[in-house]
Amino acid sequence: MEAGPIATVTGLLGACLVALILVLVARREAAAQRARAEQDVASIKDEARALLADADRRERRLADRERALASDRAEVEELDRKARTRAQEAADARQEATRLLDEAQREADRRLAAAERDAQSRLAEADAIAGRRVLDAERDALAELESTSGLTREDALEELRRRLVDRAANDAAAHVRRAEAQARRTAEARARRIVTTAVQRTAVATSAQASTTSLPLPSDDMKGRIIGKEGRNIRAFEALTGVNVLVDEQPGAVVLSCFDAERREVAQVALEALMADGRIHPQRIEAAYAEALASAEERTDAAGHDAAERAGVADLHPELVRTLGRLRLRTSYGQNVLEHLVESALLAAQLAAETDMDVAVARRGAFLHDVGKALTSEVPGTHAAVGADLARRLGESDEVVNAIAAHHDEVPPATVEAVLVQVADAISAARPGARREELDQYVERMDKLEQLVSEHDGVRRALVMSAGHEVRVVVEPSAVVDADLPQLAVRIARHIERDLAYPGEIKVTVVRETRASATAG
């Protein structure tokens, strides 16, 4: 009986010991886990502090950036305000300049009108003076004739009438010449200002058309592809297009040379397509050439639309647009005709604006004045008449048709806008570098000009100067008197306009020189 309790107690003690051991182990593990947790918490706190510090730094940088952005925005707003202020000042200055220009124009018109009225009043005064002088001369001559013997009354009256008529005619002609000279000087100054303003405001390319086209190469090995094996590609291209291909003319480029502008354009389009594709061989060359030929009409329409847009002309008939597009390949004395039409339209618009004429009619007439050049090989007649017929048939106004037909004085100009078209045509053709002509044609034109001037009576010698833009005419003093020099110059100028085709203007100067010599001894 005593052994049982002892065993129980012993078991309980063992259990308590085991429990104590388990508790100690659990406490040690708990302490270890607590230490690890504390370490984790400390590391997390450190990381949180680092993140918080990083967030603070980022927040400070963001605040600095916001302040800098606000400063930049304020600076931009200030610059924008200054720009608007300067734009307003420029607009005010432009309005002021326009107002001053209008005032100057009105003042010039007023002075011109005053000059014309003064000339008319002087002419009337001269007529009155001439009338009084005629009456006085009649009385004096009558008294003289009455005291002169050997003359009948009828003979004396006839002699008196002849003298009076000659004197009155000379006086009136002198007054008229002075009035005309004054009006001409005023008109020439105003015309020079208007033309100069239009030329300065219209800046376009003036170089003459070349017979070569340069195409840049996309890479250095493209030149070898164009030549091909043993030169078969370049031979096939030249034989097919009729254009010479110069691969060694310029570094990094290939040059197409041909006097036929249409062939050169087709060759350019075909070669550009070949270089873009990269495959160059005889079969591909034939295909590219066929595609270039097939797209010719599309290029023609595009050129016509582009030129009309640059000239500021709208609502053109599609046939007119296509006809104008054909002129992109036409030249006149080396000047591209389509570019000449665009430039003439801009000049005519400026001239019409300066002279208070219809800007739209002047612009349209100048843009279409050479449209007939595209049809001269198909329709008989001059390009002015052919272009006028085409414009009339396609619904253009009578003013525009007259401007086209009259730009070479084949018909009289019916409006001021038609005269402005003539002026714009002459300015565009006379720009330095705009046109050129071959030496043979130049020499032939100079000889023809001298022969034409020499046909007039009294002309001893004709000298062509300033590349054909001026003619000095020396006359015989015994055959031409000083009073006939202005009429002779006008007749020669009209003869040149009627019988000679020339670019620009030709100034005619008539010189009369009388020499007297004597020998002593």
C-alpha cells in the first residue's frame, strides 16, 4: 500500500519535472522568438525611418520642383504678356504705316490733280495770251501793210494770217510740251514707286531653267546598282529613257542630263522609284519607266493645282488646270513658263492693290496670260489668241479674256487690269537672271533691231546698247530738225513693238548733232 503512493508521487514529480522542463524550453523559445521579433521590429522601424526620410526628401524635392515650376510658369506668363504687348505694338505700327502710306498716296494724287489743273490753266492762259498777241499783231500788221506799197489788201492779210498762225502754233506747242513734261515726270515718279513696291514685296526664284537634274543617292552602294554588272543597268536606262546618266559628275549624287524636259522628268521619276525599291535590273527598269509614263497626267494635274494655290487663284476649270500643268515642262528664254505665270500673278495683284484696281481680275488674268503656250503646237495662232479662246470657252470673264488676248498688244487692252497684266509680264521677264537666250539668237535680234531702226528716214546710224535694252539713234541734222525728234523716237518705238519680239523694254534715244568747221590760212 505504501509503494503505490510513492510511485504516484514519483510520477507526479516526474510529470512536474517534465512540465517544468517543457516550460523552460518554451520560455527559451519564446525569448528567442521575442528577440527575433524585436530584431525584426527594429529592422522594420529602421526601414520605415529610411523610407520616411526618403519620402521627406522626395516631398522636399517635389516642393522645390513645384516652386520652380510656378516660377517658370510666372516667367512664361510674363513673356507671353510681353509678346502680346509687342504684337499689339507691331499691329499698331503696321496700321500707322498703312495710314501714312494712304495719306501719302492721297497727297500724291492731290498733287497730280493739282499739277494737271495747273497745266490746263496754263494752257488756257497761253491760249488767251496767244489770242491777245494775235489781235495786237493784226493791228500792227494792218497799219504796216496799209503804209506799205506794192501789196494788195488780200496779200497783206494772207501774209499776216500765215505769220500769226505760225507764232500761235509755236507758242501753244511750247506750252503743251512743258505741261506734258511736268505731267510725265509726276506720272513716272508714281509709276516707279508702285512698280518698285510690287517688285520688293514679291520675292521668288529667278534662276533660269537648267538642262540637268541632280538626284541624291541614299547610300554609296546605290551607284554600283545603278551602273549594274558591266554597265548593263545604266545602258538599259539610257536607251529606254533617252536621258544621259552621269554617275561621276557630283559626289553623293547622280545627274540626269537631257534637253527634253519631259524625258528628263520621266527619267527622274523612274530613277527615284528604282532607288526607293532597291531592286535595279533591266526588267525592273522597264516597269518603273512604264509606271512613270502612266503617272504623267497625274503629275500634270498636281502641278497645275499647286501653281494655282501658290498664285492665289481658285475655281479654275479642270481643263485649264491640266493645261497649266503642262507648262511645267515649257520654258521661254530659259525661264520656266509655269513659274513665270505664278510670279506674274503675284506681281499683278500687288500692282492692282497699289492702284486700287480689281485685284482678283488682275491676278487671274496674269496667271492665265500664257496658258495658250501649251496649245500652240496643236492649235494654229499666237499663244495670246489661243489662250484667250480657251479661257472664253471655259467660262472666264470678259475682263480676264481681254487681259490674256492683249498682253502682247495683239488687241487693245479694254481695262486697266489688262495693262497691269502687261506690266507684270514685263517685270517677271526682265528680272536679272530670269531669262537667257542663245548667242546666235541674241546676235540675230541685235542685227534685226539695228536694221529696223535704220529703215526710218533721216537715220544715219543706230547703236544697240545695254544688251538690247537701249537704242541710240543718230540722225542727219539736215534731214531732221529738233522739233521732230520726239515724234521720230515715238515712231521708232512703235515700229519696234510691232515688228520685233523681245523680252523686257527697249529705250529709244534720238541724237541730233550739228557741227560747223572752218579753216584759217
